[in-house]
Amino acid sequence: MSGRPLDILEDSLEETVTVRLKGGEEFTGVLTGYDQHMNLVVEGEDTTVIRGDNVVTIEP
């Protein structure tokens, strides 16, 4: 695994992740998609699209 952010996201597809946002909110679910701007699609109780500029951390 390389350390480039998009490569790490690719390796995390279909895995459960916790995403922390700038405002302190957290989303936990399966990472089902992303784009070059690091916008994320996380599926948990609902499907959530998270804008990349709000993401602080993504953890397994």
C-alpha cells in the first residue's frame, strides 16, 4: 500500500470506516465510493455523501 490519499481510499473501498468532520461530527459505515476531490459515499443506516473539504480523518 502506498501512502497517497487516493490509493488509501481505493484500498478502503467496501470496508467499514469512521469519518470525522471539521464540526466534530462522525460517520461510521462502509466506504462505497469517492472521487478525486475526496468526496466520500458512506453507507450505514443511510447513504451519506460527505464533501471532501469537511473531512478531518478517515479511520478503519
